Amino acid sequence: MIKPRKASKIGTAFAVCLILACGLLYLDSPRGKTASAAGIPDLLTALPAGAPTLAYLDLVALRASSFYQHRPDKGPLTVPSQDYADFVRATGFNFEQDLDRVALAAWPAAAGGKEAGKSVIIAEGRFDRAKIRDYATREGKLDHQQGHEVFVFPGTNRTGFNSFTFLDDHRIAFVGGSSISILFAGNSDPSAGDPARERAARVDGAAAFSIARMPPIPDNAGGGAMGGAAAAQLLSLARSIQWLTLAARPEGDNLRISIEGECDNETSARQIQSMLEVLRMFGRAGLETPKNKQSMDPATFAQLDSLLNSAAVTQAGERVRILLQLTPDVFKLGGPTAPSGTALRSPRP
């Protein structure tokens, strides 16, 4: 019989690992060697088709990028998680060294809460399969589904990862729920009729990106706190955004970030571009006030000034895009901090 408190450790450990990887989404790198013929990373094609939300991160490219190499602290990352530390000691796995790529597909919960949201993450890297299997069978339950060994464990919350299976020696799939059937549903032609993947092909060359269909905005959004024609116009513009894409790649020592909103009509896209240009103008004016110059940390001021000066807002058809450039000075924000938590570097057997 599984003890929920112990069995949840493996879920927590893997979740910490993947959250840390996805938390580095904005630290991206040059084009990797994993692009498929369709212009999307090969790992993405291993996910079930049809998800309205996709995310991808190439940690191999991240670690090789000049931007990442400028970070001041070259030591191991640390996390305040004893569960992850236990997992590292038991399996020898370290996401900073052993995790190469991560791809995610997610479906929102059904309206009215009748059906929970679904999610699948596939991680690619170097795994000691025997050690992970031993750890999983000690802390969870071994099941057999569709020809695969499946390790099932209680989730920490409704959307927690409840099962995982090895797809091969270098890929692990994590599924929300106790069944892995979603991994093999509707994946015979991963590019047909899949709007999110069609948009992923447009960001070919970015090793990190996320793509999401925007959920409907209810009529009572704001709860009546805002009113008037201006608020109604903002709400109308927000409703016009159907897709949001975030992508990043380095240019020299810097990092170029693209945020693209896809509207349902060209007029709304032009209006959003104009509004963003006005906001940037006010932002620059506010930043330059004597009070902000005197009270703001110099590194923070320099980074915000650089972002506002380098930002470009463009519009083409139904799409409006913000281009930003991060410099290595972003690593200076917040100043030096003392290491805390548990180091992620694991001893090698």
C-alpha cells in the first residue's frame, strides 16, 4: 500500500526539476540541432496533438549561449527542496547537468469544473533508468499500461503530475492523472489541424518558446470595478487577442525576446500597437524623473532604460509584436545573494 506522504516525494522531485527548467524559459539560445522537417523541434512531435498550450525549452543550447555564460555565479543552482535533494542522492539525476530538453502540452479544465485540465511533459536527457525505477517503486506504485511500465504516485494538487513512464532510455513522459493513454491519442499525424504547432513552426530558430490560445474573457470581467468607454475599449481589445506567443534567442551577448499577440482582426492589432507605443512613451518619461533616478537601484534603472530604448512594437496584419533585448546586466539585478537551499549538483557514482 502506498503511503501518500512518501509517495508524493517522487512527484515533488520531478516537479521541482521541471519547474526549474521551465523557469529558465527566457534564457534561450541559438538554433539547436533538433528541428524537425516541419520546422518544429523533434521533441514537440512526441507530444499528443491538439493542445492549445505548448512550451519548449532547449537546455543544451541554453548552457552553450554567450548570454548564459555571462551569469556572475558559475556554481551549481540551489533549491530549497529536501525532496529533490533526496531524489538526486538516490538516482544521481541532476537537471542542471542531465536534462537536455523539455516540451509541454496542456489543455485547460472544462467549463464549470466538470473535467480537470490535462497536461503532458516530455523530458529528454540522460537518466539512470535502473536507479530511477528502483526509487519510483519504493516511493510509488508500479503499473503496466499499453506496453509500458508506469509509475503512479499521488499528486500534490489537482494538476500535479501523477504518473510517469520511460518512452526510451533518454525520454521520460509525465502525465497529469494515473493513466498515460493521452500520450497515444490522436498522434498519428502531429502536424495536421494543430494550430499551436503551426505557430511553433513560425518561431523556428528559438530554442525556448511558449504558445497559448487565449481563454475567453467573461462579460463580467473586472467585476464592475472599471467602467466607461475607455474600459470597454480595453476589454474589447483584450478579447480580440486569440493567441499569445513568447519566444527568445540570443544575439551576440544579448538576448532577444519576442512577444506576439494574434488578433481576430487587423484593426484591433493596429489599435493595440498604438496603445503599446503610448505606454512605452509614458514609461520612458516616468523612468527619467529625478525621483526615480535617485531612488532606483542603478542596475535596475540601467536595465529598464535599456529595455525601453531597445523595445520595438510592430504590426503586420492581425499580429502585433513587441521585441525586447536583454543585456547581461540583467544578472546584476537584485545584487549578490548568499547561496541557500540545496545544491543541485549531484555526486557521480
